[in-house]
Amino acid sequence: MKDQEKPLRIVLSGGGTGGHIYPALALAETIKQCSPDTKFLYIGSKRGLEKNIVPKFGYAFESLRIQGLKRSLSLDNIKTVYYLMTSIGKAKKMLKEFAPDVVIGTGGYVCAPVLYAAHLLNIPTIIHEQNSVAGVTNKLLSRFVDRICISFDDVRKDFAGQENKIVMTGNPRGQQVVTYLKEHPITSKAGVEVVIFGGSRGSEAINQAFVDAFDGLSDKPYHVIMISGAILYDDLLKALNGKKAKNITIVPYVDNMPELFATTDFVVCRSGATTLTELTALGLASLLIPSPYVTHNHQEANALSLVHQGAAEMILQKDLTGDAMVTVIDRYALDQTKRQKMAEEARKMGITDASNRIISVINDVL
């Protein structure tokens, strides 16, 4: 960070999902390493995951009441407008009291009043877009902020007219996971390891495909780790009806995914922005199964960004079967040359210094 006569003060805002929260926390971690005296305030929503996650990391937290617009005509939209207008006023008060040098938004509805309030107060502003399709809030805010940090080139088109503000930085989670593995190197591993998971909460569709694929995966010369999701674990075991295999391990949840990825050769997973950031930063071959339940189908767009570069394969959920899963896993788990070629293409797409790049953007707007 630039030399400061007094500690830098930064407001972070992002919420609703981990994909918005963890990049902000990863960025804060790197900034603290560079400038330990930096002061942070995180402004989130009253009902978002951030209200429980952020305080655990030791950052000051304030909340606003905010919700998204309904796509259909709804009285709730009147509430949404009311919450937005009142939240802008509350955000202005929070910002005046904290007096930040810069305000950074990482997505989610709560960013709208916070970043707009900062704009009204002439405080430098930055937004970070993790996906290859821009979120509604970031698209709206793009007119008012000073810089737009992106993780996929494909998203540039969503910020038409604001091209001079765009900076390719990547996602801070990529730098965080690479740094972790440098600090905690794995000295040895045994055999080819395949990891299957459907996100932190699991995926019923991926779990069912795994059940259907179980016999086809059994006794293969590679090890499979299936992460079911904690709330779906019992249902998965029940569906397997006692089936077991020496080369298959089933767990409900993994706390430290970077540590697991260190010994992983092939991944079957959703295509959320944070996951793809980690896969490309580490150079991991993968089969991506986009969630069809996300806004603007951005997970499929994310996946296609890798598929078009030969950095992953994709199966749409509607086409997902046990046989299809086994076929793709075998293709790469049993063929080191193919697997390494895909991994190398993924690595080419990875950005491992995203937080440092965003720090440069912060210095620029200051």
C-alpha cells in the first residue's frame, strides 16, 4: 500500500452468498499483511450470511435492511424501494462516522446503498465482479464508481460505456488459496485423487448422479472423495443402501478445501465463481456441472469460459447421469496426458495475484 501518515481506513461491502463475502475477506487478509494498521468496517445486510461470517474474522460489522426486487409485480417491491432509500441515508451516516479512504463492494444487494452513499460523499469507490455475467447491483453501480475490477474477460460487455474504469484483477480467493498451499506444502501423495462436491451445502442432483455412478466408480485405480454436504449426508448414505468400496470415501463436509485440493488431480463440481477461481489458480482439471438455479444462469456462463479454453468439461444438470459422470472421470483420471493438458489450460487462466492487483487499484483511486 502507499505510505500513509495515518492508517488506511477501508469499508468493505458484499453479501447474500459466500461468493460475495469470501473475496472481500481474502482481500482484507492480504491488505492486513501489507499494512497491519489498516482499519476495516464491513457493511452487510441484516439477513445475509455475512452477519455471522464476518465477525468471526475479527472485523467491525454494521448492517442494513435491504432486499432485492421481485421480477414480477409485487407489493414487496414497494418495500424494496423503501429499504433502499432509508439504507442510503443510514449508509451515509455510517460512512461519515467511520471516514473511510475507499469503499469496496464485492456484490449483493447491500452494496447498492453503501456504494451509492460513498459516491454522494465523494469517497473513492471500487466494485469487484466475480462472475462472467455481471450482477444487477454491480451493473447499476458501474455508472457511479471509480473502478470496476473483473475476474472474467467475458463480463466486459455488461459494463458498456464504462470501459475506461475496468481493470482485470481476478478474484482474491485465487491468491489466498495459492498462498495457503505455499505456506503449507504437501510433501507427498499416493495415487490419483478425484474430488466430487456440490458446494458448501451439497447438491441433490450431483449426489444422485454419484449414487448412480457408484458401481462404475468402484474398484477403479483412483481414489474418489465424495463430499455430500452436511444436510444431505444421511440421505446419500440411505440411497447407497450400505454399498461401500475401498477406493471411495464419503464425507459430509470439508473445512479446508485448499488443503484437499493440494492432493487432488480431478474435480467434479458446480461452477460458482469462487470455485473456478481456485481451480484455475491451482491448475486443476475438472468436470463442471453448473447450477441451473442461479440468477441469469451465470454458472453456465462461468463454466463455458473454461470449456472454450479447454480448461474443463461441462455437463448440464439436465443431462447429468451416473454413466456420464463415470465416462468423464475415467477419461481424465485414467489418462495422465489428457489430465495434465486440461490442468495446464486451467492454470493459464488462473490469476494468482488478484489481491495485489486490487491493492494497486486502491492506490490508483487514492
